[in-house]
Amino acid sequence: MRFEFKPSFERSIKQLKPLEKTEVKEVASKLIKILSKDRQIHRGLGLKRLTGNFWEARKGIKARILFRGQGDLIEFVLAGSHDDIKRFLRNF
């Protein structure tokens, strides 16, 4: 399994508050560990399939990660709030 952080993800992380940055990095780290070892995904990540190949992982209300799976590649696309994710998918 390969993981890629898109430039849009990197830009979105820079715009977050320090606490939110920490939460997003924590969720991304847990997600990578689980997906790379084919472990069972636990509820703490708040994983939800959105549309097509897009998935959302969340920690709380504000810290959310949008990612996409394509074969053996997981692309981290965006980090932000529920509204940020909705806006991105609407314009995608």
C-alpha cells in the first residue's frame, strides 16, 4: 500500500489552528498504520464513505481528512471542517 499527500492537503493543513493540526496529523498517522497493515478499522477514526472513491476520517467535529483510494494508492486530499469537505466535493 502506498500513501501520497497531495499539495491541496499540505495547503489545507497550513490553514488550520495548532490544535486542529495536531488532531489531523494524529488521525492521518492512525489511518496509515491501520491501512498499511490491513487491520480492522475502529470507530475512533469516524471513517465514512462519501462519494465514489472518496472517504472521510474524522476526530471530533472540526478535524476531518478527505482521502481517496485508487488500487494500492491512498491519496490524502484535504484536511478541514465538514463545510470544507462538502465545498471541495461539490467543486470536484
